[in-house]
Amino acid sequence: MGWVLSPASSAGYPAVVLYDAGGKRRTTKVHWLVAGAFIGERPPGFHTNHIDGDKTHNTPSNLEYIPIQENAAHGVRTGLYPKGERHGRRKLTEQSVGEIRNLLRSGKLQRVLAARYGVSVSAIKTISQGRSWSHVT
């Protein structure tokens, strides 16, 4: 007996739940299956990318393998991975991040800024290191 398919969704991507004869379950995203069948095996260190940024457009001509870092940048550009003020759970604005950077340069303590802006000390630290909000100068 083969696998039985059941439709599903995973982080907004169409997926299928595969059940084997013993009832073992495995969820797989449709674009992984399409790319594997029509493009070939995914190279190590690469992700499957939707060229047009549409998670539901799973035709072979819309899929490609690209390096992980390039895929993340593409996700930000196309809005799949919202960044900065476009992120739904953000607490800061570009203006407040600019203020934080100026206050850090003037010697303000990270914990004081965290309390003032209602974020964690680690959030202030990643801003000061340029690891978050790096698009804000």
C-alpha cells in the first residue's frame, strides 16, 4: 500500500500530509515536491524560492533553488518576510530606532533605553550591533 495524501497548509504554503500504511504522518510543502520532481534535487545550502513571491504559485517555472541568504533577502523584498515597520509585531518605528542609535552614541545605557521604548535590552543590543533595523541609517 502506498501513501495517502491529505491537503494541509504550513506557514501559508500549500502542503500535503502524507500517511504511510502504518499511519505514520509527514507534512510536506507542495513547492518542495514540485521542485524535486521537475527541477531536481535541491543542493545543500539552498532553499526552494517562489520567483514571483506568491507562496501558492507552485508551477515549475515559478520555482528555483537559490542560496539561503539570497532567499531571505528575496522574502523581505517581496513582503513574505516583513521587515521594520511592515512587521506586524514591531514595537519600534524607523524614527524611534534612529533616536535609539543617537542616544546610544551619546552614552545612554541600553537598559534605560529598553525601558523608555518598551522593548528588551537584547532588542536594543541588536539595534546597536546593526543586526536588526539595519536598513535604518
